[in-house]
Amino acid sequence: MRTSAFVYPWDVVGDPGAAERIAALGVQQVTLASAYHSTRALTPRHPRHRIVTAEHSAVLYPPDEQRWRGRELRPHPAGDWAPGDAFGTAARALAAAGLDVHTWVVLAHNSRLGAGYPATSVVNAYGDRYPWAPCIAQPAVRAYLVDLAAEAAVRPCAGGTELESLGWYGLAHLHAHDKIAGVPLGDAAQYLMSLCFCAHCQDGYAGLGADPAVLAAAVRRALAPVFEGDAPGDAAGLPAIEKLLGAELTALTLTWRTETAGSLQERAVAAVRAAAAPGFQVLMHADPAPYRCGANAGVEPARVLAHADGLVLPCAGGPAAREAMLTPLAPHRREGTVLAANLTVVSGMGGSPGTLAEDAAHAAALGATELRLYHVGLASDADLRAVRSALA
């Protein structure tokens, strides 16, 4: 199976051996970050550093000033963790090692945007803002995300892109020093806590026939027994959401969210294609359950696969997780559709590089056509030895 490894520019820039070391794993491609959120990352083999702190969401190349001139919402270049055209420098080194380079573009996950422009953020039913989560219903946010997708995806040396967080982001953030696990919040509670009640979303609910204030109150009532410990907060699936909120309101909110996300996904893919040369591959990180949000945005499979070339799906966590991701997509596959199973190969992050061969075979049996390995820059030498052995 064709395999791509996720890489940050700072894994490669300043390390003369990095590109050849990655190629020696047996991968054919790298998915190299060109726009990324704030993070703190280990670099266990780099000759100059061991920890990289990306202080804010940034593009890892010089943004086009002509494109962004006069616009409030605009990308910011990285600081000293990825100065200049770090993406370009890394991409050239990786291409010289014989690897295909595709861009890795993080979109609706941006704490700097929320800090600088609070009104752009998702607002939950209690009035709390999520500064890491831009509301994708807002016209200015949508315009920003579409242009960022086109610019960050189509970079020199890149033959394709993977668009992450192209949809709703919600409560879950993997934020530094997160302290939200005191009450278990599964699919149902996460969905309710991620519903947006900014002015644009309130207008959207009203357009579908709901009183936004009544809807917000219903969400709070539905969550009350979860926070009081009288109802399980870890229930999963659409029926669990309907049990808390009711079928009618669940359907209404899901209609608003899927249409908002689906139209944005179509616009972003079209913008990338317009900016790219023919044959440029456009994939999206996704979850086939439309109500989910986050890095792997919930999608309507038939709709998104009519526009994108395929999906990258989170397949770590064992056979059941892979089945949940890949099985729903079988009816929607067409000739040439890429279904890439994303497997974590960092033991310290819950990955299982020792079972990579078996996990890949299972994913292929379920319809996966390619593999993604998260994340070779973060993995230990022992993890990489296991990856090399499995791919051989």
C-alpha cells in the first residue's frame, strides 16, 4: 500500500540526515505541515534541539502579502520555530531524497484567530467562547479558510494536499493543561457542548424554524443530568444525541451544521483545484459520522467524495475503530477514490508500531487504499525500527 508519513518542517530543517532517514523507512510520500496550530513537539533525533514550541497557529512559509493585504483575518508566519520558508526548505530536501511531498493544512483550529478576534469563535449554549474553534458559519471566517486552503495547499514541490479541520471544531481541543475530563463526555455530550450559538448560527437555526433561545435552553436542560451525574455522559452515536436533545432538535441542528460544513468543504476544495496544476490530489481528514467535529471533521461521505479525491480517516485504536471509520464508506467509493487509514506509530502517544503490518492488512481488507503514519518526527528510534520492519 502507498504510505505517507506525517512530518513537520522543523523535523527536517537543520538535520542533514532527516530526509534520507525518512525515505529509508519505506514510505513513498510525506505529508508535510504548511499551516499548523500551536503545539509543543519532541524532536528526538534533531542535532540542534529536542523540543520545539510553536507558540501560535501559523503558516510555515511566507504568506502572499498581495492576497492578504487589507484583510483583518489573515494567516501569520511562524516565529523562530519555523522561520522564513521552512516548508520550502524541508520540501526540497525531502523531494531530493526521492519522496513525494504533499501539504498538510490545518484550517478551522486556530487559537490566535480566536484571541485576536473573539467574535469569530464558536459560542456554546452557556455563552462560553472557544477561542481555538473558529465558527465556520461566519462569512469572514469562511472566506479566510477558503483562501488559506488554496495558498497553504498549493506550495512548490507539492503534488497534493491533505486538509485537516475543514469543518466544525468544538469542545475537544487537546489544549495544553486540559482539565475537562472530570465529567465523561462522549459523542452526545460533546455534540451538545460543541453546538454554536453565535449570531450567525442563531440566524441559521431561526431560518430552519427554531427559536435560538429556546434551542439553547433545551441544550442546557439536556446537559444538566450529565453534569449532575444522573445520566451517562459517555454515550455514543446519533441515537444517544437524540435521547438527550430529542429527535426533532437533533435533526434541525445537524441539518444546519452539515450544510454549513459541506458547502465550506466544497468551496475549499474548488479553491485548491483552481490554484493547482492538473493532477494535484486533494484529500480531507474526516470522520464518516457527520455530527462529529474536530481535526477529523464529520462529513456526509457521498457529498464530500463528489468533490475531493479521498479521505484520511483516524484508524488507530484497534479493529473496532477501523471498522467504524472504513465500513460506512464502502457504498460511496468510486474508481480512484483514496481511503487512507491513519495509524499512530508513536508508542508514547498510544500508537502500536509493533502491530503496523497486521493493522494495515486489516485496514486494507476493510477498503483502505493507502496508509498514513502519525508521526515519524515524534517517534522514537525503536518505533521507527518497527515501522521500517513492517513496511519491508
